[in-house]
Amino acid sequence: MVAVKQTREERLSIRTTPERKTIIAKAAERENKNISDFVLENALSAAEAVLADDANFILDRKQWKRFLAALDAPPRKIPALRKLLTERSVFDGK
């Protein structure tokens, strides 16, 4: 995948306390980013999550009935998933 360079034409301006700026600067440095890139990427991620929660869709009567039937149906048995969820994890310790 080739990264496409986009020109940044819009400006955001925020005010903060020195303490908050220090925390943000430390986090940005840890991720090897400047403060602007760090703040923009994280704000965009948070904004996308908020908008995703607000998504809606429209179904006709037949689609709605199928949707409800799928919600009401018992869960499918997936042996590989059962195995994954019942085995010890590398995070469980020794």
C-alpha cells in the first residue's frame, strides 16, 4: 500500500494546562511523534469511534424479520472458538 501525502490546509487550535501538555508531549515522544500528529491521530480515532456508535441502518420488513431471527437464534457452535476461549493463554502465567 502506498501512502498518499495530503496537504493539511485546516488548523485546529486548543488551549490546555502545562500539566496536560507535558503528559501529551511525553506520550507523543513515546510513540515517536510530534505533539500535533499525536493529538490529531488520537482525536480522529476518538471521533471515528463516536460516529461509529451513532450509525444506523434501514431495513425493509423482510430484512427486519431476518435480522430479528438472527438475533433470536441460538449461538452457533464453533469448536475452534470454544477451544480458543477455554485454553490457557500466554497471559495467564505459569
